Amino acid sequence: MMGKQESIPGKQYEGTQGASNSHSSTNLERDMALSTKTNQVKIKSDCDAFHQLWKANPNQVPTLTPTYIQNCQVHEGEVGNLGCCLVWNYFHDGKDRVGKTITTDFNEGKKSVTFKVVEGDLMDLYKTFVIHIQVDKDGSDNIVTWTVEYEKLNPNVPDPDTLMEFYEKVTRDIEACQLPN
């Protein structure tokens, strides 16, 4: 049976803009500062299984959400180890996309994984793009928190709101596959 997922009201697409240099306060510098966006999604599936998928088996993600992520290949290193380099093929905003990430952090206590995007389509828009995935218990539910840290290449680059929607859809697909029938 598929459980109901929902975004937590007031938490979806929260964003903060990094502080600009104290010696200058132009709008351009504020637009180019490091910013964050966060989206939280309640899930019924097991938080440990969700965390382990992203930590130790990200190459299995495409089998759970093939509409959004078609492929994840190990480029360098070993899955489940820091420094592992993965190449992702995904479908976002009506286009096939590619991204190369490096796993930069695991935190077993917080059930979090961090990927830094180092090549691909996102680097055409952002100087920096880091993805944090964390799972927390909330009573009988679990909460998946997607946080991205990004720095735009120029002020005309959009905030990654459609990517936050993408991550929510990926989360829902994975949950549907992880729940017992």
C-alpha cells in the first residue's frame, strides 16, 4: 500500500541568501552570494533504508525513479566512500541532463549524505551547487530534507525551485518502491 506523502507546510522551498561582503552592498553581489533552498517531505518508508540508498547504493536510484533519473554510474572511487565520483543522467525541466557529483560527507547520526556537483548542466548556471539529503524521524513518519547550497554564475540565473520540486518527486517515487505492497 502506498502511504501518503506531503510536503511540510511552510518548509517547502525555504531559502536564505548569504550575506554579501561588508565592504560592498550592491544588488549584484547579493544575487551572487551563496544561497540555500530547503524542501522537506514526509514519508512512511523506513528512514534507514532511504538513507542507505543514497549513501551506499545511489547507483540503484534509477531503478526506483526511472522517470526522473535514468542512470547513475560510478566514475571514480567506490560507492559508499567519501570522494566517490558519480555521473547522473536525469530528466529535468523537459530536458535530458547530466551531472557529475562527488560524495563529500556522510553523517550516520544525522542520516545525511552530501554530494557536490562538479560538472554538468548545473555548472552552466551555478558556480557552486551542493546537495544535502537528510532523513529524520517524526513520530510514525520520517522527514526527508533536501537542502541545496548554490551560488549563481550571474544574477539572471533562476533559483533552483524546479529542482526542489524534482527532488520531491524523486523522494515520492523512492518511497512508493520501498513501502510493502
